Amino acid sequence: AEAAELRARLRAVRHTVLVLSGKGGVGKSTFSALLAHGLAADETKQVALLDIDICGPSIPKIMGLEGEQVHQSGSGWSPVYVEENLGVMSVGFLLSSPDDAVIWRGPKKNGLIKQFLRDVDWGEVDYLIVDTPPGTSDEHLSIVQYLSATRIDGAVIVTTPQEVSLQDVRKEINFCRKVKLPIIGVVENMSGFVCPKCKNESQIFPPTTGGAEKMCQNLSVSLLGKVPLDPQIGKSCDSGQSFLAEAPESPATLSYRNIIQRIQEYCEQHHLQEEKIM
Amino acid sequence: TSAERANLAGVRHIVLVLSGKGGVGKSTLSTELALALRHAGKRVGILDVDLCGPSIPRMLRVQDSAVHQCDSGWVPVFVGQDKAIALMSIGFLLERPDDAVVWRGPKKNALIKQFVTDVAWGELDFLIVDTPPGTSDEHISTVEALRPHQLLGAVLVTTPQ
């Protein structure tokens, strides 16, 4: 009966993309937010952003929604809308103060994730983007399990160039394979820095073992793109603004836009293939 | 139990390295702190309780090491220039380094308890405990298991944003 409830709620979701890493602090939430903004730029599309990082929910701040509350209605919990076509849900909205620690063990976290999926009234959604915490644990197992009621188009895996990140990301790729979650591709963040003054390029996080490019080659996954470091990215996140809108000329914006387009194409293609099969 | 007490009985100070946020440099700091304390002549151990993303073995170039058991429990891997820093990490228990540890809370808790009480640390001045990001199973279990012992306190790591 529970599975049927989830299926019903998620029936109106056309595409679902999970944003994963394995490593913390590589830019999952940043990327999830920009993916959501990028897809919602098309006003005919309805986009939903679900933040299941229960211990460290970054999405409210990044989307400029800190302090917002969740409202309940007859049809369920209402997401918080950034734009008419972009709705957000996060445990951050349920905390009475942003500094409250959510010190929960796995089973309680799983319960909340299930509630998010079952009780949030998303309405008709073209793209559901799910931002996850680092690791391969309760949250990740649960979201894959609960979302089996709908179809997950795939996972976007985020990394930075250094081996200490890649070694965790390889585990995440293996996790995806283990749970049969398709991998749309890998995004390499913090990939070089071009000084705006002297235009010299520096590798702040040197890819000592070949970076995401080599890893993708070795593991036969797609490299969706590399995004250079831009101090404006962190600033935009802190101020809750869309970096794509604040810095349209940045090389990082160009990279993000290309990556978002590739993800869109992947999802659309997937849909066509499925329809053919049916 | 007396066995549990014994393995940490010789440890004078336990320091937790925490954050909440990932990717801010907890493991890096834990490693550098251990190396600096060793350099100052202290007997040091590192316990890596990041089960999903154990970074310490690679940072100390022992990612290919294996661990053994003795009568009093797990024998740590000895690292550093003079092989005098004792390290225990789940990284050592993985058959292949790319294997994901895809465990739910209860299984993680059981392993952490074992790590804390079953490692034959011997006499140490400092045991540095590196943790994963968050405030969940690993953190609750680690603090619970360490509380009866000489828990000095926590160092919190962040970045500016």
C-alpha cells in the first residue's frame, strides 16, 4: 500500500535526476541548485528540487529561501517556490533555527525521506532533482529504494580533480552499478582557476592521477564537463542568488550551461527510447 | 568490559576532529596534527571512522596495507617516516579500494564500536579520531563509545563561506 502511495505521488514526475558524490564539499548542492535554475529558465517546464541532506541541508541558503516555512494543505506539504515553475523542499525548512543540529540515526532519516516523497504535493513535474549528502549510506539506499516507484533517469556524480576526491567517487560509481542506477555522467568542479587580472591559469586542486577525465575513461562513464573555480560561485551561493544569472559571462557559467544541456538531452533521449519500447 | 577498557587504557588524550560540512579538510588536518605531534616526540594514533569515504590511508601512503589481529584485538598499521604513528581505518578492511561501503546505520554502529574498543593501541599520548561530515550514526556511536575514556575534546574544521 505504501509503494502504491509513492507511485501515485510520483506518477506526475517525468524525469528524475539524482546528484551524488561520495565525497563531501565538491559542489553537489551548488550543482543541484544551478541545474534546477538552468532547467527552470524554460518557463514551460516545471522543476522540483528535493534536498535530502538531512544533517547539512545547504539548498535553502543556496536558493535564497532561508527562513521559509513549509505549509500543509489538504493535498499535502507545499514546496517552497522560488519561481512559479521551481519548487524546493528541504529539511532545512522544518528546523526552527538554522543552527539546530539534526542528530538522527539512519531509521529516522529514512522516515523523513519517505515522508518527503509521499507527502509533498509537487503537482506535475518535468524534472525532479534530488540533492544528496556525501557518502553511500542510509539516505542513498533509501532514495533509490523509494524512487523505484518511479523511474530514475540517472545520476550525475560530482567530483573535484584530486585523487582524495576521486577515490570516494569511484566508490559512488560502484554503488550506482550495484543498485542498477544509470550514470548520466560525471562533473568535475573546481577544475582550474583563471585569474581575472592576469589571466594565468592555476591548478588549485591538481589532478595528480589524471582527474575526472582519466577516471571516466577507466570506468567507462561519461565526463559531462569541467567547471573552473570562480569565487563568484561561492558568493552567489552564500547570498542565495543564481550564479548563472549573476555572472553570465564567466567561463564557469558556460561550462555549467553545456553540462545542463547534456543532461537535458540525455533525459529527453531516454524518454524517447522508453516510448519506443512501450 | 575489561577488554574494552584495556585497549584504550593506555591512551592519555583523545581528540575528535569534526565539521558537519564535508570537504573542508578534516582528514587533512587529522593527518597533519598527528604528524606534528609525532614530530614533537609524542606517541600518536589515528582512528579513521569515515566508513564511506576513508581518506587517511592514502594520505599516509598505506592504502594497500592489510590489518592483522592479535590476542588483544586489531593491530594498527604503523605509518609515518619512523613508522611510529598507529593508524586504524576501515580502508584497510576493504577487499578492493573502489568497493563502496553501502551500509545502513546499525551496521556502521557495530563496526565503529569494534574499532573503538578492539584495536590494540598500546601506550599513546594522543589518539586523533577523524570523522565523516554530518551529525549522524558515526558521530553518535563514536562519542558514546569514547565517553568512558579520556576524551579531551573536539576540534572543529571549517572553510570561510
